[in-house]
Amino acid sequence: MPAYSSPDPASGGLRRQIWGTILVLLTAGSILSLPNALQERFAGALRSSALAPFIALNSAIIDVGARAEDAERLQVMVDSLTLELQARTTLDEENRRLRDLLVLADRLPRGWLAAEAVRPGLQASEGIFYLDVGPDEGVKTRAPVVTREGLAGVLRTVETRSQAEGMDWSHPEFAASAMSEDGLTYGIVEARRGAFREQDRLVFLHTPFNTVLDSGTHILTSGRGGVFPRGIPIGRIESVIEEEGGFERNYLVTPFVEPGEMTLVMVERADTDEPPRGDPAPGDGVPNALVSGDSIEDIGAAWPPEERMRADERARMVPVWQDSLRQLRDSIAGLLGVAGDTAGPVAPR
């Protein structure tokens, strides 16, 4: 193999480079000496021929950069709108719960107190919640806890001066005396655990065998037993699950209250001027639950039948109600317009 040697300055390749450079400089000088009109024509011809691929590539690079900037700006806008929508959704949900609490507080009789429910978040304390009220606010053990949807639970203990512990309907120890909406079928409502917490249900036990409750029948507290007033919605019948030897029927009940959504509740405040709940009325054995005469207190008017539903069902109904109100408003405006046209202008006196 021959040894490497540097190219000879006098070689033909170097001479061609030098002459090419001289030719380019002479061409450039000739172009610059031309009139402006001829220079523009020459530049346009050059751009449309030899420089066309390079100009197209440069334009593509600029477009890609602009699109990347637009995509980044749009992503920032999407993220901002997403955060704003999430915050607004949370705020709307809080406003809805506050409105529900105000509506319920206005319908309940005196002696009920608004409270905030907080869950400990521990696996061993499922079905337990804490309220930010206690003896200082007149709250005592076994006080019922309700929401706009219905019966939420009951207080177990009053721990400090301004804190109480309660259990919701999903707690294994929960039980309530209940009845059908027509007041003809009585029984006991207890919790039945599902494979998941979302599958937790209530069971309506020990009802007479000779009465059959249809699916969808509302179950309310009966007022018996001295813990819950009469008429608080509990849930609706889902199906028959057991028939005990021709003596009784048991039903699966879908509760109105979702325990995981309990944040704002109403709790009954103790009234020292009334006899304790559970004392029998003379002669009939019926608990004297905040009695008026010998009748059990009925607070069912706080939950009209047409409003007994779960919170998610009410949320789905809101657009329907808004559309109905909008149509009603438009109809009234149309009628007022027709009435104004019919009356015509008023003649001056």
C-alpha cells in the first residue's frame, strides 16, 4: 500500500475549486450590477428552481416549530380549564349539600342541629363517623342522624364536650324499627354486608308472611323502640330474599343514604323537658317518643314522597327540573305577551 501524502497544491482538484469560486464571485458581481428589475426576476427564477427544495424545507421546519408552540399553549389551557372545572365541580357539590341541609333544617321541627360528619378513614372503623357537636350543644347518646335523603345513622357515644361518635346504617350493630310507607307492615331493618362496600344493603326482617311488599315500596322508621322518630325515609324494597317457613318474609332494601357521601347532617338535640324516648305510654305499650298526647312524633313531612331518592338520582334530576322551570318561565312570558297584545294601548283619560 502506498504511503499517504498530502494533496499537491498544483493538482487539478484544487484548481477546479479556485476557478469555481472565481466564477461564483463574477456571477454575483454581474447580478449586482444589473438593474433592480432584472435582479428581482433572476431571484424569482432562482427561488422557483434551484432553491425551491431548500425554501420548502425551511418553511416546514418553521411550521413544525409553530405547531409545537401552539400544542404546548393549548395543553396549558386544557390543564388550566381542567383544574378550574374540578374546583367548580367540588364547589357545586358543596353548594348542593348546603342547600339540601338548609331545606331539611327548614322542614324539621325545632330541636335539630346541623353538624359536620368526618370519617376516621381506618379499615377497623368502617361504619363509624364523628360529629363536631357534643354535650355543649345539647347532643346526647342515641340521637338520630339524618340527611336530605333520609336516615344516616345514630350516635353511639358523646366523647368530648364538642365531639360525638356515631355509626351509619352499614355498621353491623345498626338496627332500626321500620314500617312500610302505608304503615301496615312493620319489621326491623339491619345492615347486610356485601363483597364490597358499594354492595352493602339493608334487610327488612320479621315482616308478616301474609303481606307482600312490591319492589320500590318505601321503608320508613316506625317510631317504635324509642330511638328514631316516625317517618324518616330508610330506603326502598328491592326484592324478597327469604321466606321463613310461612311465618315471615324478609326483604332486601336499597338505602337512600350513601354513607361515603355523608358530610353535612342534622342530629337531634336532647330536650330535657320531655320524657326520655322509650318510656311506654299508659295503656298501649307504644314508646313515648317526644309525644304530643299519646301519639308518636312523626317528622315524615320533612321528606315529601316525591323527593325520596338517593343523592345521585337527585343530581341526575337537576337538569330535568331546570328544563321544566325554563319551559314554565317561557310559557308564562308568552302568556304575558299575549295578554299585553290583547289588551292593547290604554286610552288616555
